[in-house]
Amino acid sequence: MADPKGTTEQKLTLDDVARRAGTSASTVSRVLSGRVPVSSATADRVMAVVRELGYVPNAAARSLARRRAPATGLVHHAIALVMPEKNFRRHALWEEIYDGILEAADDFELTVTILSLRQDEIESQAPPSKLRRANVDGLLLSRLPHWESGPPERVVPRLLVGGAPERGQPTGCVQPNNRLGMTEIVDHLYGLGHRRFEFVTGGLTHLPFIERAEIFLARTALLGLEHRVTELYAKPEVKWAAEWKSRPVAERATAIVASHDGCAMRLINGLRACHIRVPEEVSVVGFDGRADHGELMSDLSTWQVKWHEMGRVAVKVLMDLIEGETADTHTLIGGRLLDRGSTASPPQASTTEIRAGKEGQA
């Protein structure tokens, strides 16, 4: 049958809808299935074209579209999670993220493979053979290996999960919103009445800790608070606590912000070993809220990252990259402040002595 313009009527396909909507056939299929998250703007655009063209999907076409190989030429619907062997052996650290990855992978009908790397493979200047042999469409990296910073080569899309690449490196990432978390921690302690702060880090070589320290310094300076940064790994936690106790009361930080929960627990153990009460004499706050710490974390105030959501979002962003969609390759995941038993208002004695000291100087 000829249409009014005299052209021959042809059966519409997903590709026809995709071209008119300015997106990929796989994205059109995802919108029509309604099972996989797609941005509202993209979904609205696709559905407007579907209505305009009068497209009627069928199950066979959708099945064919799902099996179509991507531009990489690799088998579709397969990704790999690449992590160091030590992380693989201690997979509880990744339990929440991994659960989110698997949940999203099920939505996208993906196969997920875990590739564990030895230390020498991480430090190598070239990707290991096991990675080159992996028949996958994309990679989720728990850590950025040395070969990621080398000359670019034709490789499948990849995304760093849980951290950020070194500044200036092009690899995309899905990471905690350190600015939001650190700001909420400082503001919470400030609201409790604390005015002397100390940021204690597990090491200033790890980029997330560096970023959290910088945000801590900026926020405390903006609020006009006393602040300092120290590195715990340079000394045992008991020695650190003893040094804190030896300072004049007016010079002791009443609020300790740790770079991460493991560091916070070490601090609390060191303080208690020196008979320093937490939070009666000093408040301690962690960052991460990882579920794997279990009972040890029950009384630690911390900023809990939405790790499960991070896993889900990472798969979504990686799929956008695989399918050639425009993707935000630096995605921040939020969280919430858990106010537990390790924070309280600063000790009244400290406030009184500071006030008396200032009056004496006057």
C-alpha cells in the first residue's frame, strides 16, 4: 500500500525509531521494556517518536536487538569487575557495591565476571594477558592500575568504582560525594558546639583521603574554626592518643574527623587504651559506613555512603559508555550522617578553661 506521498509502506524497526530520536536501538529497547532505568529526557524523546511514527514493538525484534553485538565487536551483555587479589579475598569490603552491580546487571541482562589481579599485574605498564583475553564489553575497576595511565589504546570502555583517578587522567569514575559528606560532618560537629577540630588520615597518598582533607580544611577555615591535619599511620594509635592527652586542654581538638571508618576505629581504640573517654572527652567521626565492619561499627558516628546504589549506578554509566550514549563519567554518590555513640557536645570543662584563659590574657 502506498502512503499519501506515494512512497512504499515499510515496516518500522527499532533502528528507525533510534535514528529519529537521536539515540541507539538498545536504548529504545530499554525504554520500551520499562525494566531498565533510562533518563526521563531520553525516555520522553523516544516515546514521542514512537507515537509520531506509530511504531509497534514485537517480542522477536526486541530479542534480536538485545543480542546485537556492540561497536566493540565483543560478545554483548558481558562486563568484568577488575580488582586486586587482596580485595577479592576480602570481598566483604565490596559486598554492598557488588550486590548493587549484580542487581543492575540482572536488569540489563548482563553476565558479570570477576578478574583478580596480582600486585605485579597492577603495577605492569601493559594490561595483563587475562584482561586482553576477557570476552567482555566493559570493565569496572576497583582500583586504577598503572597501565590505565599509559598511552591510550583501543580498549573496551572502563569505569573506576569507589574512588577517583589521579587528577588529569581521563578514566571516568563513580565515587562517594566527599564534599557533601565532609561538609555535613563538620557542620554537625559545629552544631554540637565544637570549635577545635583535627582531621586524622590513614595516609595522604590515597586520593580520596587527600580530597577529604582538603574539604575539611576549607570548611573549618570558612567557619573560623581551629583545625589541623595529622597522619595516623606515621605512629601507633596509642602513641597518637597519648600525644593528644599531653597537650594543654585549650589546645586539644574536641572533635576528631577520620579519613575513613577503619582509621576512626583505630583512633577510638587508642583513646580508650589511654583512658580517654569517647565521646565525653572527645568526639570521633568516621567516613564510609561500610557494613562489613559489623558490630565494631555499632557505636561509631559516620557518614554512610550509599554503596549499593554506587554499584547500580556504575553499571548504568558503563552501559551508556558501551552503547555510545553521552554519559556523566564523573558521578558522585550521596549518603547520610549516622549520629551514633561517638559524638557529643564538647566537654564543659574545656569550654570553661578556654574562656578563663582568654579572660586572663585580656
